[in-house]
Amino acid sequence: MYVLLVYDVEVKRVTKVHKFLKRHLHWVQNSVFEGELTEAQIETVKAGLHRLLNDETDSVLIYSAREQRWLTRETLGRERGETSNLL
Amino acid sequence: MYVLLVYDVEVKRVTKVHKFLKRHLHWVQNSVFEGELTEAQIETVKAGLHRLLNDETDSVLIYSAREQRWLTRETLGRERGETSNLL
């Protein structure tokens, strides 16, 4: 699955959440990550986030498409994130 | 097209950008908007953003899928944004 993940977490948890996500996905903008993950890998990411998040205040959106080509991305303004494909 | 838009702009422009986007899309999380737009409407949104953004510091990602059903969304933690379908 091609996954697009956007987090909105309290400042004190940003670093932990960001570091955790960088181990699994590519960083594309401030709080946005993307990547190709299997169903099992998605479950791993979700389980990891459940441990890190405060469900009362934090929110993570996970969008997934079966094929990456179904989703096109365009950037306005500054390009952020990494261009590296290394996980 | 089903559009998913994530902005990362300097604080002083957040309110203007947010207000502009709310006129065209549904707010789903802090800096995330979604909605069904025609190609012409997407161009209107892009033109409006070009006027509002500072290209050196601000960044907006626009993801689009031809069919909404190609994209599934899951929320971890708190649900944000509006449930209303009114534009």
C-alpha cells in the first residue's frame, strides 16, 4: 500500500513521533510522511503510534492507496523533506 | 478529482491560508484539507495560494486521486476538523 501520514501532536511528543516515523517512512513536509508499506508494516506503525500518542490531544491521519500511481503529488512553494530513498 | 491538501506556512499567514482553503475544501485536521474539486477548481485554489504564500518559506502539498474510493483514511487518536459537508 502507498501510505501518506500526517501527524498533529503536542509539541512535547513531536520529536519522538517524528523519529519513530522516520524509521518507517519518508519525510516529505513538516508533519507529513509517505512510503510504500505492506499491511503488516502498517500495523507495526499503528501499534508504535498507539504507544506514543495521547489519544485525547494527538491526531494522526493515515491515507492509503493500493497503488502509488493513483495518487499524484504537487508541491507549491518550498520543497521540504528528504529526497533520499533510504529508510 | 479528490484532493488532499496539507499546508506548512509561517504563523503570520496561517489564518489567511486557512480561511481561503475553508472556502474550497473541508477541514480535516490542523493543516489538512480534503475535498472533491474539478480541474478548474484546483487551478483556482492553486492561483489563490500562489498569491498568499511566500515561496521561500511556505509549502503546500496537493495530493490528488481521480476517484475518492482509491484513497482510504484512518484516524488515530483524536478526530479533528469538521463533519459538515457544507462548503
